[in-house]
Amino acid sequence: MTSILFVCLGNICRSPLAEGVFRAVADKSGHGGPLRVDSAGTGAWHVGNPPDPRSVEVAARHGIDISRQKARQVTDDDFHVFDHILAMDPDNLAHLKRMQARSGGTLPRLFLETPDRAVPDPYYDGADGFEQVYRLIEAGSLALLDRLAR
Ligand code: 4NP
């Protein structure tokens, strides 16, 4: 079993989308072996809430249902549960690194290994921002699947 946790700030825009898109891409590729995929936020403002309607909508447009997810905050335990803890941007990575220094366990990394490194926070953007986030997450998910297969 390979387990992956995607992390952003609120766990309502980017990481729920990454959870849904990565799961879909992995299922479609016939990824060998069981996968546990989850997402969380470094912040607590939206705990218990469903994903942002703009993320639900962009996912639905691409045939993916993320509407039943519920936001949660990253915990120290996560570092002892997940094999991969992947941050959506350098600020969230810095937060995760501080947590990991206390808790031990899995070292967090950036989700994107491309030069832009960040899936930008779309919270204050319009629908265009969410489509851009979707494309970055889809490309990042394919690259991640490739890394996991090697
Ligand atoms: P996310 O987006 O980190 O991709 O879920 C955000 C959601 C909410 C806030 C910031 C970013 N917020 O400040 O409430």
C-alpha cells in the first residue's frame, strides 16, 4: 500500500482537487497496487467544510466528483501514517517542515517538481484561476505517478 497526502492552506481549493485528480489518473493508468490518497490543510479555518464550489465545478467538468470530501487539518500523526506528504507551494512546505522537525516521520516535499514549484492559491481568483490550477495538478499527478512507478 502506498499512501499519499496532498497539503495546501485551507484544504478546500487545491489539495481536494489534487486528491480527486490523482486518484482518477492513478485508477485510469491501472496503477499497480493499492493506494491511499488523502488531503489536508495547514490552516484550520475550513475544517469540516466541503471543497470550494469552484473546485467542485472544475473537477466535475473533467468528470471527477470531489463534492463529498471534508476539509481537515494536518496532524502530527500524518507524518507517521503517509509515505508521501506533498505540499502545493513553498509556504505550506515550510509549515510542514516545521511540524516534521517536531514529530519526526515522513519528510514533506513539494508536489510539483517543475520550475514553477507552486500550485498558486486560487482562492481570490475567478474561474480561470481554477482551470489553471486544474491543469497544473493534472500534469503534476501524471509526473508523480511516473516517479512512483520507478
Ligand atoms: P487552498 O485555498 O489552500 O487551496 O484550499 C485557500 C482556501 C482558503 C483560504 C486560503 C487559501 N483562506 O484564507 O481562507
